[in-house]
Amino acid sequence: MNRTIIGSLVVVLACMVSACKVNRATAQTDFPNLVEEKGLPMVKLQDLKKNKSGAYILFNGTSLKGWRGYALSHVPNKWSIEDGTLKFNRKPNAEKPEGGALIFAHRFKNFELEFEWRISKAGNSGVFYLAKEIKGKPIYISAPEYQILDNENHPDAKLGADGNRKSASLYDMIPAKPQNSKPYGEWNHSKIVVNDGKVQHFQNGVKVVEYTLWDSSWVSLLEAGKFSSAKWPEAFALLKNVGGDSKSGVIGLQDHGDDVWYRNITVKVLK
């Protein structure tokens, strides 16, 4: 066999090996560097109480059972119970303040999440869902965000496109319309429904966002904003496959450095 033929075979074999690697990478649809299986405490649904409507109570105003910091085994001290609310305090009375996102340690798949919130003046926060705990990465790199914002006083309300960073929006992707949030300091009621990839955001009794995960429309949403494959390829790869192979993840509350209060947090599991 002459050198030309041998050389050609080497190239073909190299391409085949390379293709196999690409195919394996493409087939790897779950998340790398997960810390959620590394001994961090998780909650079983049977350990939770239900309200009269059959929803599991995640926060009842008196206990942080089931909550912990993102990728942590404890609750950071910037999060605490205050007058029956779950509060993020940007300046807690603590010698060594510790913040970060707070999660409820159970991986939900199809569900209705309801909660009430109020924000401080010029405050910013968010609620994440289907999130994965990934070592060394923030929660927002792998999860959709229901925006929590003082629309009138925070500059983020004027950024993004068409108001898609205002309260109840799918952050930086779909604006909440109509925009019906209440002023800072007042309580808002919110609901997030996730059911076989169909997602809805509600604010104060009105459906304001609707979209579908994992299809071409979802990819288009990612490509149109800050999570695009060009601007942030790592986030794009993770968000494209929200929830991983199990299509499930934890619920998280954002530490954006501003005071925010939550209460009456419940989840109804959907089949």
C-alpha cells in the first residue's frame, strides 16, 4: 500500500474518531460538574405539609426547613425570617455576612409555583426554576428567571428590549404584558406554571408571559439576547437544555444585593 493511500486512510480514520467524539458530546445532554449529587441535603415531598388546595408548603412564615444556599448545605445569613416573611437583607446584623441564591432543595418537574413578594426601592431580585447546582457557576447560568423588580426606580427596567427586564418577565427574553406590578413596598402575587415544557408567568392574577421550552422557539429566544451562543456560549449550552435529561430542577431566589421579601410560597405538583 503506497504512502498516499496510507495517508488518506489516516485522515479518514481521524475524521471518524473526531465525529464519534462530537456525537458523544452531542448525546451528553445532562449537565457537567453537578454538585447536587455530592451529599448536599435534598427534601422528599412526603416530608412536606400541604395546604387546603393540595399544594406543598415551601415557606410558612416560621421555618426555613428545606431551604439552603445554592451549592451549600446551610442557609446564608443574609437570608432570614422577618415578621413571617422570607427576607434577603443586604446588610444583616452579622459579623461575616454571607449571601448568594437561596434554593428549596427538591427537584421539581411539572408544577405550579405560587408566591408573594415585595421589593425595596430600586430593588432587584428574581425567581429561578428548573435550576441545576453547578460547581463554580451562578444559578442563572442554567435556569429561566421570573424577574422581580422595582420597575419605576431600577435602571434594569429600561434595559433589554421591549421591557423584557421588568417585573414578571422571562428575564431578557419575553416582556411581561400587561405590566401590572405594584410599586415598591407593596405585595404582589405571582405564579409560575411549568407543564411538559409549556411555561406561563402570572402576576397579580393575570397571565403575562407564555412560552415553550426545548423547541426551536426557545433556541431563538436565547439567541436574541444576552444568553446567545455568540455572547455567552456556556450559558447558551446549559439553558438550551434547561433541566437536563430529567427536565427538572430546583427553585431559587436571587441575591441581587437588594432587600426583598417573600411569603406564602407553595408548589402544586402536576402529573
